Amino acid sequence: MSRQAARKWLWKFVKFIVIGALFAAVGEYWFSYIIRRDINNWYFTLGFNPSWLVVVYFTSRIIFRAIKNRFTANTVYYLTYGFAGLIIIEWFLVGNSPWRNPQANQLGMFSYHATTAMTSLIFVDPSPALAKLKKAILAYFIPYTLAGTVVGFLLPTYRLRLVVLVWAVIIGYTLMHAFYIWYLSILHQNTLRADVQTVGTADTRS
């Protein structure tokens, strides 16, 4: 690998880790500090989530090498790391499995971990076709973050903060799936166009 290629790879890798960690940090901040007033737990997550994203980055290379179709590979990535975060982190490390904590919202936790992985993937993709999608994600997530943070600090009791912000995380992160479906639909359309061009080229050569 040349020095220029190494720098390019390193920059992409750092962006992947930082972007996913930033999207994850919002929910963690609400739960750790605004609800529980436990800033040390939030500091812990600021180290844990980037570490998890390092695992995601390197293990996902297996998916992308094994599956050449981008739409299929990214769909597998989406489901793999949503469920990996849910099962490995939430069920076995945190204890939020259905049998140990039936009240835990499984969809919300899946959505949170899918967001951590998918936002990294989307924002490091340099394709111009994703510019509108990236702006839409930011136009949704930044006001969502600000509104939830302000409301959380204004709520006077632990019980109110717990109910409001936990549901804000569940609903807010779950709505992010609309962007991931949008992303996958762009990849699917690009795959179809590439197939059509391949067929057309083959026809002209025959």
C-alpha cells in the first residue's frame, strides 16, 4: 500500500469510527447523564462505542469481500450489526435480554445499534448520489438531538426523564430506519442500472 493510499484508508477508518460514535453518543448521554446523572457511565460509553465500531469495521470486511453485490452486502451488514449489537451488547453484556428484562424494548435497542453501524457506512461513502440522503439525516437528527436534550434538562423528576427520554430514544432511533431503507434503495437502483449497462454492452458486442 502506498503512503497516499494508507492516508486515505486511515482517514476513512477514523471517519467511520467517529461518525458512528457521535450518533450513538446522543442516546447514551440522555440515558447516562440526563436521566441517571451518571457522567462516568457516559465517559465509559465514549470509549466502548468506538471500540465496538472498530470490531464492526474489520469484521464487516468479511461481508464485503464475500458478497460482491453492493445492495446485498449492505443489507447483510445492516441486519448483522443491528442484531449483533442487540444480542452481544444488550442481551449478554448489559442484561437486557427478553428473559432477563422483559420490559426492555428490543426494537429500540436494535435500532440504536443499527444506527451506530449504518450512519458510519453511509457517511464514509463518497458517492454523490448520497448527498441528499446525508443532508436529510442531519436535518432530522440534529433537531432531534437538541429538542431531546433541552426537554430532558427541563423535566423535573427522574421518573419523567426516564419515561420521556427512553421513549424518545426508542422512537427517534427507530425512525432512522427510513434513511437506511432509502440508502439501500439507492444501492438497489444503482445495481439495476449497472446490470442494464452490462447487458447493453454485451448486446453491442455480440
